[in-house]
Amino acid sequence: MKSLLGGAVIAAGFGLSAGSASAECGDISVAEMNWGSAAIAANVDKIILEAGYGCKVTLVPGDTVPTFETMLADGSPDMAPEFWVNAVRGRLDAATADNRLALGAEILADGAIEGWWIPKFIFDANPKIRTVQDALAAPQLFPSAGNPQRGAVHNCPSDWACHATTANLFRSLDGSGKGFDLQESASPEELDQSIVSAFEKKTGWLGYYWAPTAILGKYEMVKLSFGVAYDQAEWDACTAVENCPNPRVNSYPTSRAFTLLSRDFGELADVAMEYVRTRKWSNETVSALLAWQQANKASNAETARHFLETEEKIWSEWVLPAVADKIKAAL
């Protein structure tokens, strides 16, 4: 990731800095990605860029690889607020090195977190459970719905990449021999409902999940350690490979998401460059927003406005006071 971080000092890579180009902002296209946190971020950016900097922002549909391809080919859209770099890491390094693209702030300050989680009320009540191995020594605390005599480790849906990693880690730890069954989830909704049910019944739950998400914004969960460092070579060779014959204990990597900028962004919106270099938020903030959106059946635009109306302490640190005043007036 060294080269990516080098590119992140960025946008300076375009030879532009605040005030070096026009003080006016032009027409900007922003990718509204097809997952919650990124879509809300795009709508927050739209409000701030328009109200605070005078840009005219058009939101366009986006997804990681297609958006990267069009930004690389013809510089459109101008910005992808939450871009997951691991999917195209090698090509992105090359594109930032020769100034075809640039990276803004690492928008998810904590990164995207994957792992095996338990409810915080179980964590607090059982001080001896601090690792996955500790949890697997106590199957009685995590009863399987189908067989209460055994524990359950909840897996994600079979068409997700995490299905193979969870299954391999389960086998590497001899979960079955320790009294656990690997509980399959037919859908994301079924996985979520298993967590909701555990909290409603105040029973234990152990399994795969990730942040930031609406569920973790609503229910307090704790991610357990696997007791080993992340081994990328092992991950690529076995942990992430379906039915790997000899899996070893490993940890999940932390995925990273940056704001991706087209080559023209600095010329179109130089006045806002410092904002896109600075703007980032925590998983706790994003998870809470996603939970609010879900509870209120709100649109991405409504959720962005809710954030700006209720979290001034966070977003006002991203902009100058005069810009903050314009945004507050627009709200």
C-alpha cells in the first residue's frame, strides 16, 4: 500500500493547490456507488460542493470496477467519494504514478473491518472471551438454533467471498471438533436476522460480519482477534480459496477506501481540493447513519441532509469557517 499512500498526498500530484487555479467551481460529476456508505457520501459531497463551493454537481450511478474503467478511459465521473482500492490496486498505482488519476482523503478513517463478532453483552459478561479461540472453547454460550447442544458460527451467503474465508477459518480452528456447527445464511437478510434475534433473546451469537453497516450502528458488537497477524500470502493461496485442503489460522485484512479523482478535477474544482483531501469519517459515524436511514426508510439524499443537520461538529472540521457558514445557511 506504500505506493497508494504516496499517491494520497495527491492531488498535489496534479500540480494544483488551493488558490492556484480559478476560485470558481465548475460542473462536477460524482459517482453515487451502489452501496449504502458510498451513496450517502456522494450525497454529502453534493450538498457541500454546491452550497459551500458553488459547484454544480451531477450524481451518476457507479460501481467499483466500471467507475474505475471510465475514469481511467475518459475522466468521467470526476470523483468517486468512496473507492475501494484493493479491487484494482496494481492498475491504480500505475494511474496515480503518471497523474492520470489521484487519490483524495482516505474517507473511511478506520478502513472496512471484517471478522468474527460477538454481542457486546456476551463480551462484557465473559471476560475470558477475548479471542476467537476463547469463544470456540465455550459452545454453550453460542447455541445453534437447530441443535442447542452445539454452538454455531454464522457464515455469510454462499455467493459472497467471505463464505470461503469463514469456512476455511472454521476448519483451521477445528470448529466442528470443538462443538460448533457452521451455520449457513441463505441471504444477507437471514444473516442480519440471526443477529437481531440474538439481541432480542439476549443469547450469544458468533460469526462473520463487517463494518461499517446498519446492523453495527444499531447493535453493539465486538470483533474478536484470531491471535495471529494477517498473512497475505496465506490468504491468497488458501484462506480465500474455496475448499482449500489445509487452511491455517489467519486474520482478515483491513480494506481501504479513498476518494478517487479524475485528472480534470483539480481544474474544475480547485477551490474544493482541500475539502476532498480532508474529508473522512469513522465506521461508528457511518454505521449510525446507515441505521438511521434504515429505521426511517430515508433516501440517500435525506440521510446526507440528516448528517449535515446533526453532525456539524464532524463536518465543520472538513471546511473553512466561511464555507461552513454557507452550508449551514443552505440547510
